[in-house]
Amino acid sequence: MEEQLRTLAKMQSLDDEIGRYKVLQHELPKQLEEIIVSVEQATADLLACETIRAEIGKKQRSLEAEIKAHQEQSKKYATQLSEIKNNKEYKALNSEISYLKNKISEVESVLLELMDQDAEAKEKVAEAKVELEKAEKCKSDKEGDLRHQIETLDSKIETVRNKRNDLARTLPVAVVKHYGSMIKNKNNQAVAFTREGSCGACGFVMRQQTRIELQLKRKLIYCENCARILMNKIEEPEDEDM
Ligand SMILES: [Zn+2]
């Protein structure tokens, strides 16, 4: 009986291991996906920042061209001015020139604002580049390892499962059946170690009789509440109550 209990405890610890691999089977692809998505997101963010900056640059160039055109026009008028004899025309031309001057200074103040915007946009582009580099580094650091882990999980589970099945073959069929149904239906836990007079899995307080029978180790004892196989701790396997 002692041997059977030891075997069952070993089987449970192998099933715990399988359980951890199954959690990873669920978690690792999510981590991989997150890493890939964060690179895509950072790439899109950088592109958005660069687009904004390019638009500012375009506006700046068009305003600069506008200023240049106004200046040239103003120069032309200035030359014409010296040739004009008529007072009325002189006044008209002069007011054109001052209109252009005003226009130029208006555009220049818009340009100044754009310079500020451009400086801000430049900073944002730099920040977005840093974010993208970070995301790419994270991807290149972790992607290969994650993919490898994901690919090898199946075979790891298979190996542990085979070990467990080898152990199961040494037990009576009825015990294995009960063990299997507990693993399947009771949150991957078939064996419960006692904890201060209670079932370590469901917390059910054992009767005095059960405690004595557990000490005697003449037969397998099942929790009266959850039906898991009860045993007092051997060596020191960790039982986790989920
Ligand atoms: Zn129980």
C-alpha cells in the first residue's frame, strides 16, 4: 500500500507538471502575439508621427514660397515706384507694397508657429523611434525562444505523460480509473495531501476514523467530500489547491 501511495503521489506530481505545461500552451502564444502586435503598433505610431511632421514641413515650404513671391512682387513695385509721376498711382502702388509687407509678416508669424510645431513633431518622431527600437529588441530577444518553447511543449507533455502512464501500469486498474477521472474532473488534482486534519484540496474536515485509516495505510482512502485520494505527506511534494 505504501508503494501504491508513493506511485500515486509521483503520478500527481507528473500531472502537476503537465498542468503547468498546459498553462504555458495557453499563455505563451498570447505572449508571442503581444510582442508581435507591439512592434506593429510601434511601427504604425512612428509612421503617424512622421506623417504629421512631413505635413508640417510641406506647409512650411509652401509658406516660404509665398513669402518669396510676395517679396519679389514687392521689389517689382518698389522699382516701379521710382518711375511713377502720377500721385494717385504712386499712392495706390505704395499701399500695395504695404499690403504685401503686412502679408509677409503675417505669414512669417505663422511660420514661427510652424517651427514650434515642427520641433514638437520632431521630438515625437524621436520618441516613437525609441519605442519601436524597444519593441523590436524585445521581439528579437524573445520571439525565437517563445516559438521554440511553444513548439516543444507538445513533446514535453508527451514525455511526462508517458512517464505517468508507466507508473499507472503498476497500479490496479480500478485505482487508475479513479485517478484518471479525478484528474479529468477535479481540476487536474487526483491526490490530496491532508492538511491539519482536512483534505488539502477541498478543505473537508476528516472524521477521526478516516485519520486513523490514513495512518494505518491498509487501503486507499478517499475524501468523503471531493472523492480525491487522500494521503498524509510523504517526503515533500507540493500540493496546490486550485
Ligand atoms: Zn476533499
